[in-house]
Amino acid sequence: MKTNFTYPIDEAAFIDYQQSLAERSLNDSELQVLGIAVQMINSAFKAGKKQAPKVWPTSMDDIIQFFVERGETKFLTHSPIVRFFSSLIYWMDDAYETGIKSNKVTNYEKSRGN
């Protein structure tokens, strides 16, 4: 099982990894959510490469505010949902930072004529 991901993330590998963590096959709804999560993570990576500002929730406070503003605080009592968003923020932040670093390496290499 692949656990060291590079960005952009391969959706199939990410889903396989999540299924192995869950120790079961994921249902269609879960697979759909993971597909969207991969798109979001890869968008964060691309934003980092462009050094664009972050336009997604960057903390659990942002997530809580999102649910409160929509009157959906019931979701905040579901531990798996809270863990999912916490994990997604981590993945997106990591992807963004990796994008920034990869862009700096590329610019450095270009300046050295490589």
C-alpha cells in the first residue's frame, strides 16, 4: 500500500489508501466525497505552485463557522465528519506548501540554467 504521496495526488491511489485505513470497501457516497477531496487537495497544490492566496478553510474554526452560518451544527457532533474536515485541511495545507516549495526549486533551477 502506497502511503507516501506526491502531488498532484492520484485519485485511485488515494482511495485505495483510505479504504485500507478504513479496513473496508467504501460506499458510493464516501467514494464521491473522496474524489472531491482529491480535487480540492490538487487545487491547493496548484495554488501553491502559483503562490496564489489560500481560498479554503484553514482551521477547524473556519469549518465550525461554516456549519454554524448554515444552521447545520448537528454535523459538528459527528466525530467522523469533524475528523474528515480536520484531515482535509491538513492535506490541503500540505499540498499548498509543497506547491510553493516545488515552485521555488523550479525558479532556482531556472536561474541556474538547469
